[in-house]
Amino acid sequence: MRASGAVTRSTLRQQIADALRDEVLAGRLQPGREFTVKQIAEQYGVSATPVREALFDLSAQGLLECDQHRGFRVHQFSVEDYRAMVEARALVMDGVIRDAFREQSPSPARQARYREALVSVRRRAEEAARAARCGDLDVLIGYDLRFWRELGALAGNAYIGDFLHRLRVQAWVFAVPYLRDDADVRDWLWQGHSDLVAAVTLRDREALRVVVAHYNGHALNWADRLAAGDPDHPGHAPHPPRAEEATDPAGPEV
């Protein structure tokens, strides 16, 4: 029975972490926003322990900052942080591409698993590209993260996959406050997911390198635009809302 209780608490901890991450990704918890364990626990109607654990998990992922006197604050990434994320992502992806398709004659069973995985990845790609064309951030973020997660799993290295997933979550956290108020948002949402799947399906290493280079170049061009102050970051207000000023820090109930 004690083991079952541990699983329940762990699951609740993950649910709270996922819910708060979604609030940050949706822009409902803005960069610089402060809140306490007590506020979040009351918001979700749970005890403080799983909330505290969830907040420390998000802090370890770089999404929150912990201040023992104030509580927690949504981390505010800079344009230089974002550029560094893209550059780190590019370096890792370059290594992945160099190592891609090294198995020239995979077994029939491995080929079958690969083709099956690509069906789901292709579906994610189509949905992500469609959302990008429509400028639908809420739909795009979910499909984009799942797309890259599943695509990365094809490389067979869970550590690289986890690292890249963390970078992409952080990049979206940075980007959302800009994109929400950008009239040209559709021009700055990458739409090459299907091209990437096509390159992977054909096992074309050079085509894969070209698409990924475009992906990273697109992001760096956007960073240059932001560095020039176009558009202004809505999260850069001189005085972000403090916890005591907020009556609903975490958004809707889980």
C-alpha cells in the first residue's frame, strides 16, 4: 500500500508540473511572475508537498527561479539566452545528422519499427505545419514539441532526446510572450516539419542537413529581429506582477 501511495504522489507531482509548464507555454504565467507554494497548492486544491516538488522540478528544468524569501518566479530568458539555445541545438543536431542512417542494412524488424514510428511523426508534422500556417500557437506548441520528441526517439539516444526537448521547451517559453502580440506571427513560425520528415523517410542525410540548417537559421534571424527591438517584449515591463498582486497565479483549475 505504501508503494501505491508513492506512485500517486509522484503522479500528482508530475501533473502539477505539467499544468504549470502549460501555463507558462501558453503565456498565462508571464516571465518575472512570482508566486508561492501556498498559492499554487490552494489554486489546485492539493497539499504543499507535491506542489513544492513540482516547482523544484521546473526550477531544475530552467523554467522557474527559486527565492527562499519570495517563493518562485518564472524565469525571464533574454534574446542572448535564446540565441545560445539555438546554437546549442544546432551543434547537437549536427552530430545527430552525421551519425544518422549509419546502419546501411537494418534488419526487417528494425525497418518495420522505423516505418511505424514515422507514421506518427508524419502526422505530428502535418498538424504542426498546419497550425504554423494558421498562426495558432496553442495548437502548434503541443504538436511541435511532440513532433521533435518522437523524431528524436528515432535516433535511439534518450539522453540527447531529453536535452533537445528541454532546449525546445525553454525556447518556446522565451518566444511565446513575443509571438502572442506579433501581427506578423505567421511569418515567424517555422513550417518545415513535413520537409524534415520527407528527408528522414528517404534517409537522405544531405537533405536532412539542409532542412535543419533552415530551421536553425530561421530562429537566428528571428533573434536578430528581436535584438533590434521589433517587436518589444511584453514581459519586459519594469515591474512584473508580484505574488501578492495576483489573485489567480496559475490560471484555470486542473
